[in-house]
Amino acid sequence: MPFSVVEFYDKRSSYQCGYCKQSDSCHSYGMWAYKLSCEDYQDLIDRGWRRSGCYCYKPIMDVTCCPSYTIKCDALNFRLNKSHKKIIKRMNKFLRDGKRESDEEENPQSFGEIGTLSHEHIETPRMPTKPIDLEYLEPTMDIAKQTTETIKARSKDLSEKGAEALKPSHGMGNPTVSDVPKKAKLMRIIRKRDKLQKKGLTGEELERSMLAGKGHNKEKSLEDFLYEFPKENEPSAHRLTIVTLPTGGKKFQESLDISYALYVKYQTSIHSDPPGSVADYLDFLGSADFGSFHQQYWLDDRLIAVGVIDVLPLCVSSVYFFYDPEYRFLSLGTYGSLREIAFTRARYRVNPSITSYYMGFYIHSCPKMRYKSSLQPSRLLCPEAYTWHLLDKNILSKLDARKYNRLNEDKLVQDAQKPTEQDLQDVLLLVGRSYLRYSEYSLVAQVVPDVSTYAQLVGKVCAKRMMLYGV
């Protein structure tokens, strides 16, 4: 079994918050991972830890300015909302026609990017060591409400008038939703009729096919929307290809200059942050070999986005997502999250233990981060009892009333999480080239370190399994 080696830093306090921008308001615990197995990292993120390159950190929730709750989405039961469908349809339309929404005089503000998936802000100490080694491991209008005769008349009218039928009405009254379908819906009706006519259907047979299943269609899945277009060999203006690369592989190194250039463009344009060197980029987002991956989004021959993910025993964890600001109109941050949920579901079919999609932190006090709550069903981690709670109206009302909340109201659960004296004796220490249990080390060492805080924060299992360095 792969082993982990970590160095615990205790508290890191009073640095600027990356969310509310207050000075000296952030507080967290820190830990440097020289090696970290996927099993151990899975246990750590289930106790509120996150990683930034090799540096792992855990916010001190009850005193920091922006409490950060670990959030995960139930990928297997994920349900698309109207906004998600709109984003996917916009991408498919762009791939098919090559037209941006602004080219059709749409309101660009209605399609603004709502944020990157897991942009965690943390001041990371510079450490001269090799990187962490992660080892593995809708329609918007219901036409069915209209009568059969109305649908027939509308379909026939659309077929005869074509584009003229899509022009907005300039009448005096205010038309209802059922009177004026949206253009995308009408275009689908036209395309369906044309397709049926090419098959030789005419008259009543054509109308029956047009009306078949209205109001009784099976709800389309996330994958149905994502892979609706383009089909193989189907003509399109663009092709989007997503390539998943292990960060220690040859192909990753071959495309490093391109992905780094995109990262620099994103950091300076979107966040106004200095990007740092290539080495900084790899320290921040890269991990060696197995477990950490970069998903590259190639539009034809151009890299337009990169999603950094960790594949762990029970989940796919999003680390970071960055994109080309020129394609912001595609809401790539949200589109990337939907793609990563689909990727999680695909991994489940290979490994049934992978059922969740971790989105980093949910920060209710930061409006730009609340979009994560739209990926449902999702759960938040209780910062004291380490139990999961459905992100529903009840939890949201608690967070509205107070930024920091213990989500689990059963106080006895917290006591069950505390390490016992025997647990402390079993903490594993790396001493020189060998390892010892704390109970063995205390017999020979002149100065005995206090490992109680470390054991409490990483949990009983990790405290006994990871090697604690620097004692």
C-alpha cells in the first residue's frame, strides 16, 4: 500500500482573504505533503482539508472571515436545471453554427460566466521539495399543453414560412408563453419535420410522427444534452475535444507550454493575479503520476480551457478550472463542472465506489461562490462532527442567519470523533530513515511533541497511517 509523508504546521493566521479581500482575516491549519496517497487524501477532504499543489490546508471555520464548507454533489442523482440546459445548448449551437450569442443580438449579460468551479485562495509557503505524489489509486415551454389542432397548425405554418415564422411579433397585445414559443424550440420543430419528410413521410403519417410522445417523453439526462451534438461525421462549424492527461505523463509535458500560456492569460485577465513561473504553475496545479489529471478542452486546434481534477477512491475532486477569457460567453466554468460530473458518472461505471463530485468549498458569505448550490443534490460537511448534510432550504436559512454553523445538532457525535489517549499513542512518526509509533518515540526522545491537535484534525485513521515528519 502506498504511504504518505506530511509535515504539520499548526495554525497559519492573519493573511488576506481571497474572497472578501479583507486583510489579516483568514485563519487556517497547514500541512505540507511530501507524499500523499489517494486513500489518505480522500479521508482528509472528508475532514475539510483541501490541497493547493503540495500544500494542504484546513480553514479554522469559527474564526475565519469567510467560513468554507466542503461541498460534494451526488453525481449519480444529479439533475439539470434550466440554466444548465441553456448553457449546454448554447455550446452545442456554437459548435454547430459557429455563431456567438452576441452575433444574434442576445443580451450578453444574461450569459455571463458565474465563476470558476473551485478557485480556492490560499497563501502557500514556498518549499524546496518535489511535488506531491498522488498515487491511486427542457424545454422552456411545454408545447404539449396546446391542443393537437394547434400543434398541427403551428407545425404546418413553420414548415411553410420557415424563418419568417421566427420573427418577433410587433402587435399591440402582450402574447403569452404558449402563443410565442422560443426560437430554439421552433427550430427543433422545423428540423424534425424536415428530417421526417426526407424519410418519405407525408400527410397524416407525418403529423402522427410529429405528435408522437408529446408530454410523455423520457427526461433527457446530462449525457443526452452533452452528446446531442455534434454526432460523428455530422457537419459542424467547430469540434470540441476533451483530452484527459495524467500530470506526470509525456503528453502532458508536450502540451505544458500551451496550457501554461492559457493559465497566464486567465490569471491576469480574470483575477488580475500575477501568474508566477512555470515551476509555480506546476507546484500549484500539478501532481506527479497517477491520481491527478488535467482535462484539456480543445476547440478545433486551440486550447480554450483546462480542468484540474483528482481521481480518488470515492470521488472525483475538482482542484481548479481556468479558461480563455475570449470564450467567456460560453460560461466555460459551469460547462466544465457539468462535464466533470459526467466524467464522474463514467468513472462510476468502471469503479462503482466513485459516486460523488467534490467542488471544493462552498462559501455562503461570498455571492460569487453560491452558484455551487445549483448543482443538486449536494451536501455540506459539518465542520465539527464531519457528517454530511443535504444543502436544502433549511441549511441555507441557517447560513443566511449566521456565517458559521455547526450543521450537526447532535453534540454526542463530536465526542465520538475525538482521538482517545490510545489513538495518540498510535500516531505514526517518521524519524530519520525509519518510522515509530508515538508510544515508542516517547520512550527514547528527550522532547516529546504534542500530536493531539494534528490527530484531531486529520482524524484517527490518517493519524495512524500517515507518517508525520519534522517532530
